[in-house]
Amino acid sequence: MSASNHTSVATTPPKVAYAAFAVTVARIERLGSSFLRVTFRGDDLAHFHFVGLDQRVKLVLPNDESGLSTFPRGIEDWYSAWRETPEPQRCVLRTYTVRDARPALREIDIDFVVHGETGPATRWVSNAVIGDELLVIGPDARTVDLDDPRRVGGAEFNPGNAGRILLAGDETAVPAICSILEAMPRKARGQVFIEIPTKADILPVVAPGGVTVCWLARDERPGLAHGEVLDRAVRAWVSEMVPAPTAEGHRDSDRLADVDIDHDILWEVPGEAAPGEEPQGVAEPATSKLSLYAWLAGEAGCIKDLRRFLVRDSGVHRTDVAFMGYWRLGRSEN
């Protein structure tokens, strides 16, 4: 494509205060072979600013020795204070998508991918029982005073006026993709590819009639590593649906900075500069009949390769690609 369909403006993001909401486990529901939905309840959640879509929050897991008592609450720069807490007493933080929230009922749903006790979060949820306590760090609705309150709160999906949407991710992106699908206009058109561990992980989701959802189970494709099924499916679809780029369409790819996924965070959404780059300002309207917005999330290595394919090889404007490395093979979130 020769130009962007997404209006990308480099602006200072609106401010909203984030709070640590005290919650307890109210319900635990098995969704599939690899998914557990935990419903948290707490009086504080009456003030949670729910955005929907791919809204993310931080979960504060209890420390084995000190529980939640050492987590700094009630201060603006809680993150610095948390980092300064001696590691043996420091609570673990993990980022998750809000699958649903009901502030009037003081409830929030978080879907977990369960893959054995391989990390603090999956270990916690595998042993969770009703009444267990933790903290949810999210936007405080009492601090939101904007014309468009959906502009704040940790949601990245923003397709503008794109005529077609591509969503692609692995099992860690399932909650976000399902939430996005359910919020899409009924007239939306697009394609969704979701790589999951097994066929038993296919979840019911309501999507617009013009959006095709394709679940890709790794256990049905032996010999392929994590991300390979997703990579092949996206490349095949884009090669068929996106016109071959012109010389003008490749100009944008010259500015595509590489990202060292072993040291840097793989995270760029329209309106933000890539690592090491200056914001590019306002993008021109699309001239292609197939205006495409792509949202990619999952394992960083896979997402990085797909982003390069879309922008450098297929000519999709970089401001029409939102890509997020949720995790990295062999590494845990700090």
C-alpha cells in the first residue's frame, strides 16, 4: 500500500491516575484445555475505568513470604517504589487483558493461559481458590475527565477507518482478540488467525458476519514450533489479499527500525514512534481499495517477523500495524 488509512498524530497521551484495586477470587471457570477464567470481586472495582477491547492491567501476585503487604499503595510512583523493594519481599507483577468488567457489580474477569507451574502467574492460578487475594492495577475512573474516555486505560486497538482488519496472535492474545471481536461494528470486515495449543482450546466468540475467525491448533500440525502455524497462515492470507507493493509503497519500509527482542520491548501502536525513531506525525489517507489495519500480539519473535513481512515485504504502512510482544520464549516478564 502506498499510504496509511490511519490518522496517526504524535501527541502527549491524556493523563489518568492508576490505582491498585484490592480484589478476591469470586469464581474460577475452566474455558478450554489451556484457559481458566478468574472472576475477581472487590469494593474498589466500583471505580475501575473499563475501556474494553484489548485493555491491559497489571496483576500484583502475593509474595510467598509477605503476601501483599510490601506492595506500595497510595503513591503516584508506585513502580519505582516497587522496584526498590528488596527482591525477597517484592510482589510479582504480570500483565493481563481485561476480558470483561462489571463495575456496578464490582467484578472483573481475567482469562489465564495455564501451562503447568512454569511461572509465577500460572503457578498462582493453578492453585487459586475462592477468597484468594491480590491487587489489580488499572485506571481510576474518578480521575478520567476527557471528551473521549476510551482514549485512556491501556487499550491499543484503534483501526481508524480501515476497510479491512487483520487480527493475529497466539494463545496469550486470545482474551484480547475475543474482546475486540465482540466490540467490532457489525459491518466490519476482516480476518482473524489465532494459534492455540490444542483443538480443545477453541472458544466460542461472537464476530461480525464479515470477519472470518480461524483457530490454528498446534497439536494438529506436529513438527511446527510455536508461532510457525500463525506465521504461515498470516503470510498466505496477506499474499492473496494485499496488492503487491509499488516502489512508493516501499518508501515507508526504509524507516522501519529493527528491534532487539532480547533486550527491548516489542511494542508499537499507531501514533507512537518505533524504538529509536522520532514520531512521524500525521499519515496521509489511504488510496488503496483495500485499506488494512493489522493488530498482532503474542510471542515476540513471531510478531517481529510478521511485522517485518507486513511492512517491508507487503508494503503495509507501518502506522497501520499495531504489534505487541506479550512474551518472549525463554524469558519472563520483569
